[in-house]
Amino acid sequence: MPGYFDESRLDDEAALAASDAVLRRLAGAGARVRAAVDQAAEAIADAVSRHEDFRPRAVIAAGPDSRLLRAVLEPWCPVPFVAWPGPALPGWAGGLDLVVMLAPERSDPAAASAVAEAVRRGCQVVVACEADSMVAEHAQGRWTTILPTDTGDQLATAVVMLDYLHRVELGPATDPEQVATALDEVAIACSPFRDLAVNPAKMLAISLADAQPLVWGGSVLAARAARRVAEFIRRDSGRPALAGDAEHLLPVIGAARPRDVFVDPFADEAGDLRPALLVLDDGAEDAVVREQRGHLQAAASARGVRVETLRHDTGSEVARYAWLHLAGGYASTYLALGLADS
């Protein structure tokens, strides 16, 4: 039988104190974005001046954290763009290409290997990382620019890089203050000091307490947020959670047993986790997204699968991603808190 979820712990001061460090880090997400952009401002201005007349043949987002940049840049970048998350580069990369990298961790051998290869090949290189980190050491070269950031936060580091890419006309507008404000809004709405009756993250945690979450986002960035939220749930609570495209989730929903209202909830066979569909909605309303969402909701209705929605449809694409990402992080933390003594 799945672990017992005690929702009273979500408003219990002593229980919340046990998760204080995690909750404080979540609450500081907006501040980290502002700090990272301020810290890198001079280096960004220098990089823009160095590259203002340089239009690369292609942009390569290298290193393990390249997938977020791909989600933002692929639909927009005016030159060929590729994400290359491994510890190397594509064979054709050379001096005509721009290699960008996010390296929020101080020690990252895979990222260090990739950036060293970029320097060896004479690529233009821009790296957002700590100035004295392993990656910065391997990035030293004539055509390298370091955007210094020591927050250790992937999203804050990404906003620094996206701000630079927008200024050199290789990426969409990313207003860092707008992203930070969206994160602050989540921190206020999902604060541990707001009781569960008015706290969307606590209510979502309660809804997922007896379920196996299936997380779906329709747009490219919402899908990326869905994958991160599923990672949070698995890491924080140990519960299985799956994120994927509609075609991957529909068979799981279709395999769910129809809900039987007469089943004894305390019987052993009733203890299996049923799927619940969590939709991350960033306001994308193109025809494909509407069609996929409709198929998922229809399948869920047919099998008695509960559907929950996190929606934020204002601000830039990155601000909407940031809101969904952080709200999911809060819900995951509260889910783990309620299960802590189970």
C-alpha cells in the first residue's frame, strides 16, 4: 500500500522547519536571477561589443545543461542551432561557430571536456560559470568570454546566457526582471506560511498524494518544465513520476483500471498508485497543443483518471517556464513533506 500522506504536516510549523533549507532555496529563486544578471552585467556588455559584427555559421549549446537553451532557441535562432549535451562537440564545429555553455556546478568534467575541445578547435566560446571553476579553467583561450555567475542555479545561469544571446540577436527577448518577478510571485503564492486552503502547491501535493503523476506540457518549454517537475517528484518523494509527449502518456492512461467507487480503500489491492495527469499550461494555444491536450483529457475522463492543471500564461516564454518550474518544485517539496513519516 502506498505510504500514508499526512496533509496536516503541510501547515505544521515543526514539520515545515525540517524542510526549511529546501523551502528557503525555492523562495530565493528570483533573487538568484537578479544577482546572477547583475554579477555578469559587465562581462555581457563586453561580450556583446566583441561579437557585434560576428554572425556565426551555427550556434552549438554544449554540455549537460544544453537542453534548456535548446527549448528556448530552436524555434527562434536565425542561424542553425544544435544542442550537444555530451563531453565533446560535433565533428564539423570550428572557428566559424559559436559555442555557448551553462556550467552552474563548480566541478563538471563533462562540461570541462566539451569547452576544452571548443577552445582547441578555435570556436568562439561564451560560458556562464563561476570564474574560478573547473570549466572556467578549461575555457581559457583567445576567443573565450566568461560570464561569471556563482549562484549554482541552472535557471539563473540560463537567464544570463539568454540575455547575452538576445543582445547579439541570436535569441528571443528574455527580460531577466520579468523572470525574477514571476519567480517571486510563485514564492509568495506557495509560501509555507500560506495554509493549504489558499496555497496552490500544497493543494497540488495533496492531489498527487495517492497517485502516480503523469506530467505533460504542450509547448516546447512547458514540456521541458514537465520533465523537470517529474524529476523533482522522483528525487524528493521517491514516488514514480513520468513526463512525456501525449503519445507516450496515452497508453499509460489507457491501461489504468476504471475507478470503482465500491472498492474498499483500505484493502491491499486498493493500495496501488493510480495515475493522475498533471498538465503544465503556459498558454500555448496552437492547434497541435489543443489537439493533444484534448486527447489526454478525453482518455483521462474515460478511465476515471484525475486531471490537475498548473497554468501561467503571462509574460515571456522563459518567465512562464520559470513559473511552472518553480511551482512544480514547491508541490514536490510539499508532497515529500506529507510522506515524510510514512
